[in-house]
Amino acid sequence: MNILVLEADPKELAVIKQTLEGGRNSVSYAVTSGQAWGVVQAGGVRFLIINEDTTDAGKGRFVQYVRELHSAEPVYILLITSRNIDDGPIQGVDDTLRRPYQASELKNRIMIAERIISLTSSLVTAREQLESQAAFDPLTNYMNRAAFLRQSAGELERSRRDSLPLSLIALDIDNFKDINDRFGKKAGDEVLKAVANTIREKSRPYDCIGRWEGDEFLLALSGVIGADAEKISERIIAGVRGTRVEVPNEPPLNVKISAGIAALMRITSTTEIEPIILQARGAVTRAKEAGGSQVFLVFL
């Protein structure tokens, strides 16, 4: 894997170099965003470590330019920053490490990035295979039910093999039946496409997402604990709440969605994906019964 480090401070660069030493990765270094941009444009970079405090990356909107490049395989970006990351995720980056930091913290973040990048490569390959099998829902471009079952079973096996947690999120549109009954199937389809786009925007490019049936979507997230799955769900709910779907001669439609999460910290040899899906779908029913536009989490 090709790693690019954008770091101008000699002391912090020494810490990064020591952490990456002895690995199987190819590592290159840059001190300005201009140098780094040339390396990224040449292709092949999968992992970017950027210190926005000691370089011109922030002023030069370097992260934005990398994201707009739309490479065949997404670049994982770890941002080192003194910003308060408790205020929410920083747009365009996959992970953040707040300064000052310990070398052990950096090492852990790099290990997580390597696992996710490996997973991304596997998902890219799997998606290419699935496309050839016509396994995607034509309306939302998500995996259909059969394809999601296969892919989520693979996520479960990966979590089992690597001793990682797994969270499965079920999402169901609260007012979909009313919209369909009042405005017809065409409006309903526009709502489904709008919701699908929001889920995609609020998720990571390598997440396993499928349209289960009707207005119900599922996400299988390997390596994600229940609390983080709640945050992801809340971002999606807020995004959908802000979505407006236009219909002729009527005010824009307000769309709401609920989420149910089934989370596992420990996966045994007998754990199967179908019961987890069933639990997540039951959890989203509980969320809707409680008033909707909210998250209900169960631990298995």
C-alpha cells in the first residue's frame, strides 16, 4: 500500500517515520500541499496522513481537492489537527488525531486505517463482481436483498476472523405510506432516491449498504461498535430530516426516517447474519412506535 505523509515539522515527522518503520508499505513524504498534490495526481496513493497545523493543507483546501479527484479506489485520509474534534466529524476526512498525541495513538490509528483500506479493496472487487450479476437495485443503486445478504455475511465473517465488533443498522422511512397514498408512486420513488442519496452522503464509501424491501435500507458495519453506529444513524436521520422532495402544485415534502441497530461486541462461530438483520428490523419498529425520527439500539 502506498502512504503519503504531508508533514513539515521535523519532530512530528520523526514520530511518524518511526511509527511507519519496518512495515510492508511504500511511504513518501511532502512538506507542502503542492508537492503532495503531484504525488496524489500520479496515482496509487491509498492512505494520506496530513498535519493541517504544520503545513498549508488547510489554507490550500488540499483535502477538498483530493476528494474531488474521484479516484477508482478511495483515498483514506487521517488528519492530524489541534481542532476540537468533539464538535463533530471534519468534512472530507476519514479519521482525526488531535494534537498533542502519543506515538501509540498514531500507531493505533494507522492500524485501523490499514484494516479499513484492505476492506475497501475487497468491497471494490466484490461490487464489481456484483454489478456483473445485476445485483443492484435499479432505483437506488444499492445492493438488492440477495446481494446484501451475501455481502453482509462476508462482513460478519471478517469481523469474526479479526475479532472485531459488528453493527447492523436498519432504516425505515416513517411517513412513506402516507406519501405514496397521497402523491402516488412517482413521488414515492423520488423520496426513495433522495433518502438513498442522503444515506450515501452520510456513510463511508466502503460501507455495505442495501435496499432490503420497500422503503427499508440496511447497513452492515464491520468494526463499528454500537455507540458509533448510533452517531452514524443520527447523522442519517438529521440529513433525511433536512431533505425536501418537490411535488407538483404542493409544498416540498418533509421526509422522516427511523433507525434500529443490532450491535455485537463478540461474534462466535455460531453467529449468523439473518438473526442480526431480524433484530435490527425489530429495533427500527420500536423506534417508529416511540414516535419516529429516532434511533433504537439493542445489544446482542
